[in-house]
Amino acid sequence: MRNVFCCVILLVTVCFLGGCGFKDIDKRFFVVATGIDKTDNEQKPYRITLQLALPSPKIEPGASKAQLETIDASSIAEGVRMLKSHVDKELDFGHCKIFLVGEELARSDYSGMLQWMRRRRDIQSVADIAVAKPDAQALLGVKPVSERYPGNTLFLSFGADGTDSPYTYVQPLSEFSKRAFEKGLDPLLPIIIPDSKESYIINRTALLNKNKIIMVLSPEETQLFAQLAESYPKSSVRGTYEDTQVVAAVSDIRSKYRMTTQGAKTVIAFKVKMSVVLEDAPENLYKQEWASIEKKLSEDYSRQAEELLRKIQQAGVDPFGFGLRYRANHHSNNPNEAYEKWLPIYPGADFKVNAKVNIEGTGLIQ
Amino acid sequence: MNERIRLMFAEAVDMKLEELSNGEMTIQVAYIAPMCEEKMIADFIFVPFAKREQPYREQLRTIVEYKVADDVAKWRDLLLRGNALIEADGIVYSLYAARIICNESPQTQVESAIQGPQLALSEDLTKSLNLIRSMYQSADLSVEEHTIGSVSKTPIMVVFDQRRVDPTILDNVRTKITTIHVEMVNAAGELDKLLIGKRKHLFPTVLITERPDRISKAIAKGKVVILMKSSMFAIILPATFFDFMHAVEDHYEAFWMTRFLIFLRYTSILLTITLPALYISIVSYNPELFRVQLAFSIAGSRSAVPYPSFIEVFIMLFMIETLIEASIRLPRYIGSTATTVGGLILGQAAQQAGLVSSIMIIVTSVVAIANFVIPVSSLSFAVRFLKYPLIIIAIFFGISGVAVGVFVYITYLCNLRSFGKPYFRIFGRLQPTEGDIGQVKLK
């Protein structure tokens, strides 16, 4: 009898160990996008904008409703805590897949923001990060007409479910924080620009060092970067042949590089192999020999790629991870020794790109 | 003789005690009229005795149906089992003339198979044995008779293949049967509980079936089958968990489809046990597990519901359980009405009234339907209970609690033994001679 009583008491007390985690789904406010900007105020340097979804049982195009909450605070964590008192339900970042960093903040120092994101339990590592131009608050005010539920357009732009654009570079939080802390590998973020009141353009990429934005890649350079660094198919190559423009869709691309030391100089040699289908080409191409076009396209591509690589090198950032490769290949007793050796090598390194374009077809059947 | 029998029995009008005389000799006949085939008694006793074509004394001696019953103590049992007692020249003979009322070679109802034997066991032992013997035509088939119940005196038969049976299990069954002390046994389920000996069990550890093909297959695998009079269900032991998830049709139909069906059954058993608990833990603890559309639509449909998620779950489960219970007990004609009223109207109305969310309706119906996929009804019954402890855990501990709960169930299953055999053993056949590490000691 005594034992049974003890067991019951034990069971009842164990039941309270769960604590206050119980909170129904309709008592939570889902944050679908978070914007973090820099203000002019010294005391409260962060402006936090949360896009809160208003759930509705019906989901149809154009029916998305969201609420924006903005606050200025001295730190992000404090701002979010303060924002809780502005709303009636518990804030939940579990579905927040987009974090927008205002351009100004990204150009000054992003490390505080990254710290906060990595520490918070309910922020998922798969959340995407992007730079908002001119600022995150304005961007979150954009209301795309086709949106089915709040935040959907941005989710789709970055996720693999929606568009696959070679101009949109996707940077999830896990990747971003890896790049922000790894020596010899620098982060890069996509830049989102509001097009009008109803849509966005995401086709530029910002290259950052460990603190802030260093340079911005144009749309063409963004695509080239994706091809070189990630062998990104579903993209295109462009060149000129006998004064006409040739554009080809890439169906398969393999890009790899080797680092060799020739005398005092380090040479980074890229080998890019791709199969393409012509989309924009001279009229009577079908019966001609393709080898000359392939050669011309390869030369054009090599030149463009070398230009991009030098441009990135001159800016002093390393989004390709050459430094990481160097560290992996060079033994050192001291953890920083290889990296310190690398630092003076990188600015003087020489780039060679050997592209090999293989035309699979003209896209026409004759 | 008749005087003694009169003293043995209570006052009963159906007790027939006759004294006949045909000039040559005088006999006394005693029988219980409703228990006996009157025609047989007339054919074997009254007619030949009256016709005198052959001396009746001679007949009693030569025909094997007449057995000498000297022991007075056995008279009562003989009469109660449908024998007629005849006293002639001071010797008492018994004649088996029992009339057994049973269902005539019934169709399978509980475990039906589309293609496969359609006959089920009969309530008459001889007919059941006929079915089994015709399916298992082997000289090794051994049949033992026992009696259970001090009042009901129910005959039971233990059937097994003497070459293939595991002797330890057989010994175990025999001792269990002889040590059972109980007044009445009426159904196979009752005998099953007595054999297992544990009063509170969560899972069935012996298989109750009505299908002769399942029985013959079990005998061929060396299992022991217990048939019981006046019950059309037989007990197969030992049984493993996987036997319960296995329909006889799995042997009869196309290979890949049946594999898929088995996969479907295991999926549905997992769903029916965990889904209500997962609903609570995901909705109330970890909504980020849903895709974002689903999260918004659940939040939208739940916004009208005034109660927390677990009250919602209890409301719906109470409704569905009462519905299932009602439709089992109801006569068939009303049964379908009850399901229509309950299933369609109540569910829809409950959602419109804002008592439950629309997702909860789906959860409840999945739970109910997935439960019926389990082919053996005793496991299906047992599994119906398993979701409730998980719900309680989910209320307090969320998803991690549910995971721990499922782990506890699996541990419990692994701990179970069916007549000394591991209940949850998937791989490997156990040789009778080799023991199992950690096997429970047999009493």
C-alpha cells in the first residue's frame, strides 16, 4: 500500500518535470521573416522588424496576411524580448526561414547578429540569410500579389521547390556561420532589392570578409561564380562568334582546380568542362563545323572567369576557399601556421582557367 | 439402478428413467432426454428390445457401442455427457447417444479471406477435428483429450504433430491444463487467460483463430493447438507478435503485393498507436516540424477551438471509441446507421461547432481505420488501448516523451514470453534443445 502510494506520488511529480513547454499552435505567433537594420541612434543601434503570419484556414493566392512589428533596441535579443510585449501570443521563430540583414548593417559589422542567430534554440540552421537593399524594413513592407501565405515568395525564391535561378545565391545559416568562422573561407550573401511595391529582385551577391561587405558581384559575375565554385547547372554561357552573340544553356558542368607552386609563384589552375545546348546562335549553324565555335566560347569563358577571379583576389576575400584548401594540404604543428603562410601567398597567386565547352546540339531538329 | 440415479440427481422432468419388459427379460433405461438423440435411443434400445429378432442380451454383449459401466461413481458423468445407461441382468451398460447442437459447418466470419478455405471450425469437436485432419493428413497428428472446469466439464483437445512439436512446450501445456482449477470455461478467450496465468496482460500471447488452414500450418510448424467444445475458436501456442500481424492470405496472394500489405500493416499499427500522441506533441510543443503551410492551416482551424489540444484529442477519441464499441454490439441492421450518424454527422458537426479542428478529424479516422487493418482481432483490441498512455506522456513531455514511451513498449514486448518462447523474436528459429539467453524460468 505504501509502495503504491509512493509510486503515485512519484508519477505525479514526474509529470511536472516537463515544465511550461506546452503551448498550443494557435497561441503562437509564427515569425516568417526577420529583418535586422542599423539605426543612426548610438544607444539603440539595431532596428528589428518581424513579419508575423496571421494564420487562416484557407490558403489561396493573394490571401496572405501578415503583421509587421518594428522596434529599436540596443541588442537583438533584447529587442525580440521587448517585442513580445507588443503582441498577444508567444513568438515562435521555428518557421522563420528568412533573415534579412540591412545593407548598412552588413557594411559595418554583422558578427553580433550572427552570434544571436546561432545561439537561439528555435532558429533553424536551414534558415536563409540575405542582404536587403536599401534596408530590411522597407523590403518586408513589399507585398507580392501572388503570395499564398506570408513569407512564401521569399521561401520559394531561395528554396529548391520554387525557382532555380543561377543568379540567386542561397546561403543558409549553417553555411554562413561556417564561412564566417572558418579560416581561409569567406562568406557571401545574396542581395535582395525591392522591384516595386509587389516584387523582389535577387540577382546580386555580396562578398564579405569576417566582418562586413567588401564587394558586390553583378548578376553575370554571380552566375559565373556559381558555375566555378559549385558547378551549378541550369545556367548559361555567353560569348561572341563572328560578331553575333552566342548564348548557350549549360546542361552539365564540372569545375575543379589545382594549386601548384611554380618557383616563387602559386598558380591556381581551374579546369571547367561543360556541355551546352545553343539557345542564341547564328542562323546557318547546323551544317557548319562546331569546333571553331566551341573554341571561341571556351576562350571567352576562360577570359571572363580569370577576370572574375582576379577581381575577387584584389578585393582580398576568399569565397572559393583557396586558403582552406591550402591549410588542408599543408601540415603544420601550430594550428595557425599554415594559414599565416597562406596570407601573403594569396595576393600574389596567379589564375589560369582552362575551359572546355562541348556543344551537344543547336536545340533544333532538321 | 434407477433408484440410485434418482437419488443422484436433482428433481428434473427431463430425466427419463424407464423400466421395460418384453417377456424374455427386463431392463432399466436411464437418460437425460434433451442431451440425447431420441431416435438413436429408439433404434438401439427400444426397437430391438421390443422386436426380439435377436436376443437383446446377445446384442448387448456383441455390439461395441454398448460399454460396460460398472463404476457407480461414473454414472453421473456419463449421463450428463449424453449417454444412456441400460441395466440388464445386473450389468450396467452405457450407450453414447449424445445430441450436439452446433452451427453447421460455418463460414469464416472473424478472419475472412477472399481466396482460401471458407469453412471455419465448428462448435462440435468431431467436426473441427475432421476439418483439421483432412487438411493435415499425417500419421503423426496426435490428439489428446482433457477436461476443464469442475462444473462445466468442458472437453478440450490438444492437437499436435508428435514429431515436430517442442516437447518442453507440450509438457508445459499439459501441466498447465491439469493444474487449472476453475468452475466454468465457456470461451476460448477464457481458456487462453487461464493458460497464460497472468491476469493483467497488455498483449495476447496465444493466438485464437477460427481458420483450419491457419491451424494446420501452425501444427506443421510444431505448435500446439487446443480445441474446445462449444467454441468455434481454437488456441494456437506459442505465438509471436508477428503471427498476429500475419493474415493467412499472405501465403495465397501475389508475393510483392503481400509484402506491401505486411509493410502497410506495420505502418498502420505504428500510426494507430502514436498519431494522437504525436498530434498533441507537435501541435503544442514543436510546431516547426510541420511544413509551414500545414502549420498555418492547423493554427487557423484550431483558432476556433477553445480547449487545449489534448482535450480536443480526448473528445474525438471518446467519440470514436464509443462508436466502435456501439457498432460491435449492435445488431447488423442498426450497426450501419450508427456508424453513419457517428462518423459523418458528428465529426462534421463537431468541427463546425468549433469543438475540434479539422485536422483532428483526420487524425481520429486514421487512428480508427489503421486499427482495423490488424488481421487478428485480439491484437487489434489490445492495440486500441496502447495510444492512451502515450497521449498522457505527450501532454507532459512532448515528442521526446512519445519516443521514450514507444521505447518502453518495445522493451515490454521483448520481455514477453509465450510459453517460454520469446514473443518479439524476429530472426532465427529457436531449436527446442537450445535455450534462449535470459529466458524466463518455466514453472
